[in-house]
Amino acid sequence: AGYANWAHSLYLQMQDDPNRALVNGLLSRARRERNLAERAFRAWKYTEAARHARRAYVAATTAAGILGYPTPTVPVLQGPISSKAPHQGDPIRFPDN
């Protein structure tokens, strides 16, 4: 939800920018990817939702950079999205798991 929310926040900031025409394609992609993320989230497809939300965020931050809006940069957030859920075993009953 974080990426989707950040993408939407950036989208709203740029919505009335007089130079918006320069980034209309990027903003359309951000909006489309955010909608796909929400649809996937409601269908319990969380990896797919995260992937679309991140794509929305990347499109929105790219547009923001072109228009000169500041965006937070967190290198950890820019790493690859894993399709594996973290494994957590029971260290007391199964210490080798």
C-alpha cells in the first residue's frame, strides 16, 4: 500500500501543474498501475499488487523528477521484489527448521 499511496500523492501534486503535458504518459501509467495494484490487492494477489504499486511509484517519481518535484529516495525500496514469503519456523520445537 505504501508505493500506491506515494504514487497517488505525487500524482495529486502534479495534477494541476502547467507543464503536466510533458509527463501525461507517465502519469497515465502511474494511474493505470495503481488501479491494477488495488484490483490485485482486493483479489488477495499481494505479490502482483506490490509489483503494480511499485510500477506506479516509479512512473510517478519519474514524472516528478521531470517536473522538478522532490521525491524521497530510499535505495532499499528500489531493490527487486521477491516472490517468496519469509519463512519462519518454530525454533523451540524444531531448531533445525
